[in-house]
Amino acid sequence: MADVSADPDRALRALLAPGATTVVALDDDDTVVGFAHALTDGATAYLAQLLVAPEHRGRGLGRQMLAEVFQRCRVGRMDVITHTAEGFYETLPHRRFAGFRLYPGRRPARG
């Protein structure tokens, strides 16, 4: 996804585009502390972004947003492609529950 931080109107269009599902987490002061953004074709969803503010990490917020965005996409599977967050996604129950597959950013070593 292109960097849209300097253009709020462009960011809003990206978040509300057809096939996009976005969940936003707010704190008690209505400050955005995280969001999950997925793209779907109606059969499979692809988690595009999952962000949690550093001071709110480690409390399950990322997991809650991931579960919510998956439910709202109304698909049978959500694929995750990451180059930087394999550790976080490996802690999720994607291997025990149908619906999640993890595609790490690095290729496994060939033996």
C-alpha cells in the first residue's frame, strides 16, 4: 500500500474502497491507538495492515482487531503476508483454527 500519511483524503479513500474492511481501535480519549485493514475478493481476505501504538502493545488489542476484521470480511480464510512481523503472527492460533495461513517474508532453507 502506498504511503498515504501526508494525504488524509487519499487515506480515507483507501480505507473505504470496495473490498476493503477496516477496524479502528480508540482509547478513552477517542485517540486512534490501532487499526486492522484487510482486502477481500469475497472468498479470501488478505490482511494488509495491522498496527498498534507501542504503548498499547502486549494487551491483546492486535488479536482483538484481527478477529474483528476477519469476522467482518465474512470469508472462510484470511491470508497474512509479512516481512517484519512473523513473530507476532506465529503466536496466533492460525495453525489450530481453519481460516488463517501465514506467508513469511523469507523463504525456508532448502535441505
